[in-house]
Amino acid sequence: MSLAAAPLSSLLQRPDLWRGAQLARPPQAGVPSGFAALDAALPGGGWPCGALTELLAPRPGGGEVSLLLPALAGLDAAAGWICLVAPPWQPHAPAWHAAGIGLGRLLVIRAEARDAAWACEQLLASGACAALLAWLPQADARALRRLQLAAAERSSLAFVFRPPATAAGASSAPLRLALEAAPGGLAVRILKRRGPPLAQPLPLAVPRPLAWERLRPAPAPAAGQPPSVAAIAAAVPPAPVPASLAAQSAAGRALSASLSASLSA
């Protein structure tokens, strides 16, 4: 009995093996997500380092980046760049600055389809990025496998955003989450993790951008009625961006353009 138990206990020390009812113990501790309920459900107690994380969101701008901001803000500045590959929108510099992320650390790479996946692989292999955020809706199983292999050689955070329709397909990402809008934030369903399945989604208080309908100009009030709060807010001009922030943003754009040119060469 003891002879048979010893090899099993040794095998269970490997990070790629775990008991079905327990979370795996990765070789590196996870980066705290900023949400205690989510950290408790993730192997390593946070976002995995040296592994690919797949986030399935129904549409861009629904809070998927806000979910990651607390972890990104906590990364050591000396760890490297925070790289955004093929984002579907122009990153809002004041929002990143308000989250505590220096704009000089951001690199935005514009690329299409297969070029975007190739750029991600090169960035991970370089060891120069602390975190990778990539929008790869058309990536296939082979591309994801290559990204997982590249991520495993480093200790970076690596996130890939894809549409929910890809949930039924194969993926080499050890962690797959489905994000859905919920009252007060997001509902996070863990589709895949190194551990037992999680039946119920996790409600998280993640700030989400305003719906486009709420950003439209409010209708003018009828005669004799006071203007609504929304109308008053719409009439107030936005606060100017500080000169130092604008300078950092310009520097970040210049660095992004330089890297994009080198990748496309």
C-alpha cells in the first residue's frame, strides 16, 4: 500500500496533474484579479502567468477590459509593456490613466487576422511584455495552441478575446471564461479551468461603459418643464485632458506606431 501511494503523491506535485475535486497548483502564483470571488475560483488564486486565458464576450466594450484593469495596474512597471493587439476601438487614454496604468507602458499594435496572431506570438516570445491583450475573433485551434506554447515559456499575462460562438470549439487555453452583462457589472462563467467545474456564474461588480443609447443627446424638454439631469449632463463640456497626460499619450502613440512598423516590415 505505501509503495503504491508514494508514486501517486509524487505525481500530484506536477502542475499539470490535479485531483478532480481540487484546483490545480500552478508553478507560479496567479496575479490577483482585484475580485476576491474570482480569485477563489481560479487555480493559483488569480490570473495565470505563463498561460493563455480566453475571454468570450458578446461584444467589444462590454466591460471585458475593465475586468482586467485592477490586475494590470498592479503589475511591476519593470516587467515590461502592456500590449494591446488589434483592439476594436481606440483605447481611451484618460480611463487607463485613471486606473493607475502609465500610458508610457501601453503599446497598441494594429494588425489583421493572421498577422495579429503572429504579432502576439512574437510579443510573447520576446519576453518584453508584462501583459498581452489580443482581440482574435478568427483565431483557430492551431493559432491558439501556438500562443499557449509561447505563453508557457514566459511569466507574462496573456488574454485573448473571442466571441461566445467559439465556446464549442477546441482551445488550448487552460482557462476559458464567458462574460455576460449583469446588474451592477458582469456575470463570469468559468467554462474551463484546471479543476472541478463551476456550475454557477460569478457576479462581479465590474464597471461597464455606458450603453450607446445613454450616450445619445437627450430630447429637449417640453415648454415649461425643467431640463432632465441627463440633458444637463450632456450640456456640460468634458474636462480638458492635462498637458502631461496628453504628452504621455502622444509618446505612447509614437511607440505603438514604431512597433507596428517593425512588425509589418
